[in-house]
Amino acid sequence: MYRYDKYDQAMVDARVEEFRDQARRRIEGHLTDDQFKPLRLKNGLYLQLHAYMLRVAIPYGTFDSRQMRKLAHIARTYDRGYGHFTTRQNIQYNWIKLEEAADLLGELATVEMHAIQTSGESVRNISADQYAGAAADEIIDPRPWCEMIRQMTTFMPEFSYLPRKFKIAVIASKVDRAALRWHDFALRIVKNDAGEIGFEVYAGGGMGRTPFIAFKIRDFLPTDQIFSYLQAVLRVWNRNARRDNIHKQRMKILVHELGEEEFARQVEEEFQHFLTLATDFPQAEYDRIAAYFAPPPFEQGLSDEIDRSDPEFALWVDRQTVAHKAPGYAIANISLKPIGGIPGDISADQMDLVADLAERYSFDEIRATHAQNLVLPHVRKQDLYAVWQALTEAGLADVNLDLVTDIIACPGLDYCSLANARSIPLAQKIAERFADRQRQQDLGELKIKISGCINACGHHHAGNIGILGVDKKGSESYQLLLGGSGDEETSQAKITGPGFDENGIVDAIERTVERYRAIREPGERFIDTYRRVGMDQFKEAIYG
């Protein structure tokens, strides 16, 4: 994984001291809240219902045991003993005191972490496939490109005051594990007919009150032109974006108002101004950064056999592990979705345990996922049983990856000042309704995603079953959506009809699921059945 050089460290340290002075002036009353707001947002600090929330960046979801232990320490020292992993591969703390925030940021800086550009109108945390560098199906590891883009876009003067936030993802496989087309800008690493590696480019995706799926605007972009092309995209948006209406400032609005052909034409026109240079960057710079992501020293000659004599362990292996590119290794997924728990939450003690496991069994690597879970990316198959035993003792061995209880949920009205309805209690009720493990396995892949407001932090538009909390004459109400997906066959969920109260929405999901069971064909996932039969079959079951 990438390590800070002296310039990285100096930049982050200077930012901490700058924020320390800003916070002091706010506490002393020399800055109003309106004056302080853009300063704190640039440093990942939100003011929520009960306290400040700090969002810490985990670039492309990769971190190590040293950093995880620091996150555990921060949870104990500055929060209430836990952290919350988000859908953008970040971690949030919900109970931060302003007078302690700079000290917290200072502690993060000691382990090469920060909260810069995790909020505000900026290029946000660059995200990637959580299996990058380990997946059996990737062309190359996409993380060196993520890191180069991160360095390019951090504090870049031309794009420091964007119209709105800007989200980027990079993957390197046909299977999309990063919700690629729900991003403002996204890259899939591909090979052309000549065997050259380049980028398939997408633009204009996003959720919120006006959801759009990104268009493909280029089939193949040479890798040595990526910085120029990204700048061209940002310039076209920055120059033409609506800055008079916050609801129309995201790039997705411009892309879809212009249309994919006209937007791509303008980008290509802008791009020509950059092509006077032979390449975007010296090859030596890519080589320098890529060296940080060299594969670990995998052992040779390991057996692929796993002792499945313990049925509980065998079930965990089948559901929670996926194929690794190195023989004798597996990718192990850690569920942060226990029945009755808060999706994405993890205690400080559990963080320490995961850090220990990563250090001992996974070449000191941990990954945060878009689905609010964790991954140990490089585990020898012969070590899986020991890992499973430790996770079981820590309450982290739930067997529900991509099943009905692996629910994505935003913090909702329990924390967020923007929310209209609670997400967490609803996620808990749904998980409890479907707690029977045999039933979960029988239903198969079924992704439920819950947002407490139209801002869609819970990605309800991409849920096979999506739930949107709304305010209905002062009461919490929930709309039910079906048919969304964030995979390589990206689709937008559609509203089924009138909304429900908290108990009613759980019953409606039950009816939806039972109709799926009744009409599915062998081997079909929920999303497959929905696409085959359409909405009406399910509406009949939901509303009668």
C-alpha cells in the first residue's frame, strides 16, 4: 500500500495546524458558524443532530493494522467506542467534540491518515474494487491509478471550488464491485485488440433527488493521457455547471441535459488543448507509485484444499470467501451486519481484533467495502479456520454476504440533520424478520439498501429492494423501490406505489420476497426474476 513521503506528511501536518487555528477561532467566537462551515467541511467535519461527525478518508479502501489500531484508539478516546464504515470506503465518528477535533486529526496524521476532501465541494475519496490486487478476474491492480488520481486532485487549485462534490471510481475487471456507473466519473481498465491497457471512461452518474446512470463517453483512453482527460471533463463541468441552484449543480445534470454525445464532444474538444504534451506524467512516477502495490510474497505450492468437516465453518467459507489470484489463498469477507446490529458499525475491540488478524494472516492489509463490510484480502486457505474462529468469538462471523440481511443503511434520523426518517431501526427490523439462516440462503443474493432522505447516502436507487424515508405530514414514511443494481448491469430502482409506515414497509418486503420465491426460475436471483417478469407481478403481491 502507498506510504507517505516527506511532502505528503508535511502537507497533512500543515493542514492539521491550520484547522487547529480555525477551530480555536470558532470556539472563541471570532468566526461565525457560517464562516466556519466551509472550513470544517474541507476537513471532513459535519455538524449533525447531536454532535459533530468526522469522516476519515480511506483511499480506495486500503489500510493496515497500524491504521486500524489508531482508528480503534480514536473510537475509545474521542467517540463512544465505535466507528461506522460508509458506502464510500470511509469511516465516520458520530460523537466528536469541536475542541478535540484538531487533536484527533493530529493523531490520524501520525499513521498517514486524514479527513481532507471527505466532504465539501471537492473531489472526494477515490474508490475502487475492494478486492483490488487480489481478485482472480482483474486485468491489473487499479490502485496505483487511484493513488495517482488522488495525488493529482488533492488541493489542485483549478478544482478547489467545484460546483458540487465529485466522485471517482476505478476498477479493473468485467465484474463491477464498485457501483461504477453511479459515479460522476469512472474508469474501467481494459485491453484493446492490440493488447494495450487503457481506460473505458464513464461520466454523469449519481444518486440523490435526480438519479442518473453514467454514460460511457470513451471506449479506450491510453493510460498516459488520463490526467489530461480528467482535467478536460472537470473543465467542461466547471465552466458550464449551474451554480444558481444547488439541486442542479452536480455533473450528472449537465451530462444529461447536454446528452452523452454533446458532452463527450465538448470534452474531446477541451482534451485537444492538453495533447501538446507527449504524456501526462513521467513513466518513472507511475513506476514509483506502482511499486508500493507490488503483490505480497505469496507462498508457492500451497494446497487449495480446505477441511470442511466443521459444517459451520464450511458455510462461512462458501458464503464469505471468494477466489484469489494466487493458488492456496482466499479473499475473506468480514460482515459488519449482525442480526439486530447497526449496518457498518464496529467496536474498538473488534477493530483491534481485525488489525491482529490482518497482521498475522493477510500481509497486514485490510479493505473497507462499498457495502459497509471489511475484507482480509490475502489469507492462506490453511489459515481460514483460525481466522473464522477468531471472528466468531468477536461477533464478526455472520454468514450473509450479499444476502437479505447484508443491508446497506445510512445513519438516518438517528444522527443526520438532513434525514426525514430513521434508517437504522428499520434495517434492524428487516434483518430480524429474515434472521433464519436457512431462509437467507434459500433466497440467495438479494441486496436491500435504505436511505433516510432523498440524498441517497444509503444507495436506495441501486438496491434490488430500495427503501427511501420521506416526511409525510410530520410522520416518517417509507417508499418501496424495486429493480436497482450497482453491478455491471446497472439499473435504477423504481417506486412501487404508495409508501408505508415502519411496520408496514417490513411487511411489504416480506410480501415482495415471498412473491419472488413463488415465481423464480431455477438459478435466478431476485434481480433476475424482477427483470424477467417486471413490476406488476410484485405490485400485485405488495398492494393486493
